[in-house]
Amino acid sequence: MDNTNIMKLDDKDHKIINILKNNSRLSIRDIAKSTKIRPSTVHLRINKLVENNIIEKFTLKLNNKALGEDFIIFMLIETTEEIPKSFFSDKHVKEAFGITGEYDLLLKLKFGSIEEFNSFIINFRNKYKVKKTVTQVATINIKEEI
């Protein structure tokens, strides 16, 4: 990748990003007060961060238990064939990473129950050329970012 087109971030950009990471609903005025940067500058910098894909989107942090997604699984997958991109649109697949080493993929999955997960994994193994999986169940959520 050519790094010449990547926007250089300065201290003001980092201050704004850190505020938005904590609460992206804050007004420009509130961000300006917290960072001691003029509101017009904050507004321009946020727009520039969006235009340069530094900020890809503004989103929510949701309560897993309230949504019925508090059964969280991390799954390592070794495949014999590439899994189609359509699979990654499944509502249970929250994060997916191609990784190095013995396994090809690392997935973060969320379910409402062990039964729901069991149905998912049986279907997954039957549908795709999966050589091996290792699943780990999260027992406590210590920190989760979006």
C-alpha cells in the first residue's frame, strides 16, 4: 500500500478522535470545550477525518445481554477452501480476521444461547469445507470496543 496518500494526524486530530471514541454523539460545541479547539476547527477536522477514511463510520456500543447476544464465542477455523464473502454477513458474525499460523480465520460470534450456537456450528461445518475449528466461550466481558 502506498502511504503517501494517508492523512497525517496531529495532536488536535487525536484529541478529537479520542473524544469521539468515548461518545460520538457529543456536539461540536462540547468537543470544542473538551479539547479547547474552536468549534469551526473541530467541525472542519471531523469532516476531513471522514473524507480521508480515518473515521469510517459513527456507530453504537450495544448491551449484549439486552440484545440477547451475551453468549460470545471466539472460533479459530482451518479450511480447505475459501469461505464465501456472503457468510460474513451472517448476523452472528461480529468480527472476522484472516490470521497467520495453523488456522486461517478468527471469528467473534454472538448468540442468545448455547442451542443457537450449536445449530450455527453444525450448519457451518456441513455447508463449508472446514477442516478444523477450535471454539472458546467468553465467560466475562472485561473490555469490548467497536
